Amino acid sequence: MKLTYNQIKDIIRGAVRVVEDNGVIRLYRFTRQQEELYKTKNSELYFKTFSSSGIKLIFRTNSKKMTLNIETSKGSSRGYFSVDVVVDGKLTDCLDNYSFLTLPHDYTGLEFPEGEFKKEFNLGEGEKNVCVHLPWSVSTAIKEIEIDDGAFIKAVTPKKKLLVFGDSITQGYDALHPSNRYIAKLAEKLEAEEFNKAIGGEKFFPSLAALKDSFTPDYITVSYGSNDWKRLDRETFKNNCRQFFENLNNNYPEVKIYAITPIWRKDMFDKHPFGDFCDIEKLIRECVKDIENITVISGFDFVPKDEKYFADLRLHPNDEGFEYYSENLFKAIGV
């Protein structure tokens, strides 16, 4: 039984827009206004707005099988992707474009195929909850979803909403499985629907924080600073940081906002006009000290300072590194 557009739209979570285009369902995590902001700002960042990071299909069904047909295109500076199918909380299978390869430790610069991909998944017997994590690394359009004839499908909506801002690590670089991203694991622990606004290469961008989404989240996380350290001077950084949080607080004055400072990076002793990498946390704390609903969380020690936990050996955690990140962040939030 092929699912209709309305049935598919009903089970999509984490997208602010869902559009049917010549029979293909396109999913967007940024509003049109937010996309236009990036289109004007930087074309390199603009195309990353179309990545499907944080977008999921969440539903309950008694179908034994599910067939998924997708179309992928560029959504980051990485070419590999995985669609993770999680049944009753356990990763059961995935559709990817790299499992036919023997990957080196640093797989981040390799070339991978894109285009149309299709797979049948075995969901098992009886009724179950299914969560399909779409890729963070590419733009994903849904061509077709099919379940068993006569089976039911019912949308599941998480109890809360989590709005996420950040750079490449928060977008998902360099998890092989989107379900292993630190923010995906945090959303699961918080029982929250993830709305991901993270962009690889991004810095504090006050104009983005000034644009309010149509929903009110229960939690907001913000994680910038690493790119700011490499590319900005201190005064510009402080101005951008302060204005970003002021804008965010103006839009969501009653929402818990967690400012996560950057994790360790191997090149942290490189010289840049900003100065000492470790000063980022201190300056963020200074910038938000008088904004009551913001809690600053130190991320520096979240991932062990060993290149084996980083896909690119220096900056972006791999799946194992993200496991440490998510556990430590959840403990720090203490919800």
C-alpha cells in the first residue's frame, strides 16, 4: 500500500515546510524567510539550509515491512549519508551510500554517489513505534513510501519541541548515522521534536535569531564559537554573540535557552586574531550574564581529547565521539 501525500506529511517531524513537487515530497527545516536570509548572506551556507538534518518520520504501525524511495542532492560539504530506521528504540537497518565501501578512519573527504535510492525494510511482527532519521548531510526528497496492504499507520508526536542553532557539529558533521548525532540523542532523551537550524561553517548570526518560527519551543540550544574563533576579532564576536542572544530572548522570553560552548579541537593552539581559543567560553558567559533564562554549559570536555573520537582527526566527532557528547550534555542540562 503506497502512502498518500497527506499520510506522509502527517508523520513528518522537524520540518517547518512540506511541499509536493511533481509527485516528490520536499522537506524544509528553514522557513522561506530564513532561507532568503542565507541566500543574501552567503551562497555556501545557503545550500546547506536544504539538508534534512533533524527531520524524521515518526509513526506507529503493524506493518511488517516498509519500502522507502528517496532522492538525494547536496546539502553539506560531505557526500555520504544514511537513513536510519529505528524500531521501538533500536536501530534495525539503514539505507546508505557507503556500506559497500571499507571506510578509513577519516572518511570525510571521500566521494559518494547521490541521486535515487530505494530499499525495503523489515520492521518485524506486531505493532511498533518507528522513527526514520533522515540524513543530516544531504537534501532528502521522498518519492514513495509503501507499507503492507491493510496495515495501519498512525503519526506519533513527541511531547515537547527542541529548537536548535549551531554550526557543523550541530548540523551533524561527521556522524555516519544521523541517529547518532548528539542533538538527535538529546531530543530523544528530552522526548522532544527536533527543529534543527544548524549550518556547517556558521558563526553567531543575529539576523537569524531575530526571525521567529511559527511554534514556541520548550527548549533551545545554541552552539557556536569555533568558527568565530578562526574568522573574527574579539569585538565583532562579542557584538554578534550578545545580539544573537538578545534577539533569541526577545522572541522566546519564557523558553529555557542553553548556550553550549565549543568542544575541544586539536588545532586550538593555532594563532588567529581572536586570540586564545579557551577565551570563547569566557566571552560567551560575559555576553549573556544578565539574561536570566540563558544557562551556559561548558562543552570543552564533552568529547575525549583524542583524535580517535573525531572523524576528521581534529574537529568533528565521529559516532563514538557523539555518544560522549550527548551523554555529557544531557547530564549538564539535568532535566
